[in-house]
Amino acid sequence: MGPVLAGVLQLLALIGALALAYVPLGNYMAKVFSSERHWRVEKWIYKGIGANPDTEMRWASYLRGVLAFSVAGVLFLYLLQRLQGSLPGSLGFSSIEPAQAFNTAASFVSNTNWQSYSGEQAMGHVVQTAGLAVQNFVSGAVGIAVAVALVRGFARSRTGELGNFWADLVRGTVRVLVPVAAIAALVLVACGALQNFSGIHEVGQFMGGSQQWNGGAVASQEAIKELGTNGGGYFNANSAHPFENPTPFTNLFEIFLILVIPLALTRTFGIMVGSVKQGYAILGTMVTIWVGFVALMMWTEFAHHGPALQAAGGAMEGKEARFGVGGSALFGVSTTLTSTGAVDSFHSSFTGLGGGITMLGMMLGEIAPGGVGSGLYGMLIMAIIAVFIAGLMVGRTPEYLGKKIGAREMKLAACYILVTPALVLIFTSASMALRTPPNSMLNSGAHGFSEVLYAFTSASNNNGSAFAGLNANTDWFNTTTGLAMLLGRFVPMVFVLALAGSLAEQKPVPATAGTLRTEKPLFTGLLVGAILIITGLTYFPALALGPLAEGLA
């Protein structure tokens, strides 16, 4: 079997598995966030945190819950790292330095999971499990909660109430992420992933030195790392490490975990707003972009330009032989079109255009299908932009799902789509203009610029992957990427929840002959076009200086 055919078959198998999970998982999540019954374990949690899950919240109260919980998470994780040297199970590792501890705390709480450290050489068992793994669950649940609040904004009328943040957070964690992650962890263990709490082992002598590795609860963290679109690896090599991702089957299974909840949430959305076809329209947009990016990536990485690539059957530099070009291209696109950031190959070693594709996937806003929750609310914001454009074309007040899109709604949507590009371009330009930050670049020229652009694109969009040629463990990059992660995560949430509150207060507008049918393929095409045009106009100059210049050289 040729490598191209193997890549295509992997793609088809993945699409089949996602199709089988789409309806049952989407229906289940709709029931989870519509149910009025509380599980016993959930009641214990509510009692422990002093929350009343039956109290409805307006958007400002919902936002205060999101921010208060996230601030507490940053402080707890920061202190846990600073005290690591005094904790049991630290494996002899010292406490993390302040700048790096801040960066890591901001990273995991914001669902970015950017790592400026080597996991197996810096973090002990307590920090990995009680700190990082816990944030993998709850940061993903926060994203789902905000998405559900926006969906309620469309579904409800003449009220500003969006549900209860604490109930949505607990249900997303207890009823969705924990059970699915537990099953996924068992699959990974059965396939050879590591799961223990062993210490550091010396495994042999190599070229005059010894090789050491430490164990850990790798499979369980790997499962939620992918399922919650987190991305932070237990080991520095991330999902290229055989302890995290042992076989081609686990590689495909991990891609499935990355995509399954963001895609199924479109079904949840359709059920909650009372029109499954609306969910299919959003799904169609996500799948169209994802399949297009996968095809483009495979073409660029299989292109046999030069004798080395011809001999290897593709661009094999930086890729695991057990996954090949097809599996690596599929993983790379899926992880950068979501907010996962996990890698099974090194994106810096992709072809010039291939590296640009991973960057462009993040620049779209990671909405195809995006992160758990964040992908859905990002796509719904773009849908509002698309109906506004359509309204301008025909001279009609735009409507979406029976709600008028007026000046207030458009201002909030516009602010949402401007936040992350501003962070990316401002921090990148500052890093290139100052004297010290460029010293962190491994390469010069277009590729070196791409390393810096990729770093802030990844941080601001809460992805977490890196070009792997940039030394990000400096005070400048630890601080600036940490700020980019926090601002890129929580400032857009302000606009999403304010928009949800504004929509929930409206009364439904009856559909007429002039209403744009947003469940039709025509709207899906309009939405895809709007996303690509807006992203292209925003980022083309930066892309032209980096990956495009390198790819066309």
C-alpha cells in the first residue's frame, strides 16, 4: 500500500468513526444541558463550593462566575508549581521559576496548554495530576459552558437569563468529559500507553551517558488532553512520544478524540434551538474547511520536490516513521484547526507551505471544528457576521435563528473577531522590533519570523502548539505569551456572553419570504467564504513575510 493511499484510508476511517458518534453524543449533550435533575455527586460538589445550581444568571453574573473560577485556577496552579520542591511526588524536581510558573498557569487555565518546559524534566506527579490534569478537565468544561450559554441566548426570548455557570461547569465535567475520558484512557492503556506513578529509571548507557525516563499517569492525561482540546503533553515530544501515542491506531484514535466533541456540539446546538438542520449547516461549514485543509496539507507534504523527498516518499523530516506523512498531516491539521495544540510531528519541519497551513488554521479562529465549546461559539459569531453581510447585499435587517442582528449585536461580534488578530500582530511586531527577543529564534529569515508569528498565533488563539525552533523559556516570551493566552481566552468570552444576553432579551422575529435560509447549503458557502476572506485580509501581510515567502523561495 502506497503512503498516499494509506493517508486517504485513514481520513475515510476517521470520518466514518466521527459520523457514528455524531448523533448519540450530540443528543446526549443536549440532554445534559437541558435536564433539571442533578446527580448526587453533583449535589455534593454544589454544596462544597456553596453554589445554588437552580439560580438563573444574566450574562454579567455568568461572566463573573467564569472569571472568578479561572482566576482561582491560575492562582492555585501557580502556587502548586512554586511549591513543587516541597511537595511529595516531585521526583526530585525543583520549584518552577516565577515567569515560567505564571506562563504555565495561564496556559492550562486558558485551555492553551503551551509548554515552555520539558514535562519529564520539570514536573512531578503532584503538579501533573493535581494541577495540569485537573485544568485539562475544567478549562474544557468552561468553554462548553460559554458555548451553551450562547446557544440559550438564541433559544430563549424576552429574558436575559442564560442558565447557571456552576451547573454547566459541573455537568460538562462530570457527565461528559470524565466518563468519555475514562473510556479513552482504558483504550490507550490497552494499546500500550503508560499509566503508573513510578519514579525516574535509568534505562541504559548511550554514547558515554545514561538515558533516563520517568513514569506517570500518562494515558489518563493523554485522553483528556485530546478530548478537551488541551494539548499539553506529559513528555516534551508530546504525541510523538511512544509512551503517549504508541501505534498508528492510537494516533488515529487521538485525532478522533480531538474532533468528536466540537463536531457533536453542532448537533447539540441544533436540538437546543429547535432546528437540527441549523446544526447541520454549521457542521457542513466546519467539515468543508477541515477536509479542504487536510487535502491541501497532504498535497504539500506528499509533493516530491527534490531527491530526498522522492526517496522518502514525502516530507519525512520531523515526522514519526510509524505515522508517516498521511497520519502526521491529518494530526497537524486537526490539532491546529481546533484549540488542541498536541503534535505528533514537528510543525517547524513541515514544508514552507505546510507550516503556513497549520498557522492559517489557527488564524481562522480555530472554528473548524475548533475547541470544545470555543469552536461552536466562534463559528456562531462568524455566522452572525455572514448574515450581516447578506443583509447588506439585499438591503434588509439581518436575522439569525429568529433574532434581529442590530447595531449592538454587530459591535459585539466585531469586537470578538478583532481581539485575537490584534494580540497576534502587536506581540509579533514588538518581538521583532526589540533587540533581545529575536535572539530566541533558531533560524533567520522567513522561517525565523514564522517561529515568532506561530508562537503568538498559537498563544492568542489558545492552541498551544509551537514551531519548535523558538526558545520560548525567556522572561519576555513567558510573560507576553502568558498575557496573550489570558487575553485571547477571556476577552472574547466577555463579548460572547454579552451577545448571548442581548439575544436572549429579544422576542422572536417570524420568518418571511425575505428571510435568509441559514439551514441551506447556500448559507454554508457564504459562511465559508466570509471566514476565509476575513482571515485573509487580516493576516495576509504577515503570512507573506513568513510561510509564503519560504514556500515560494
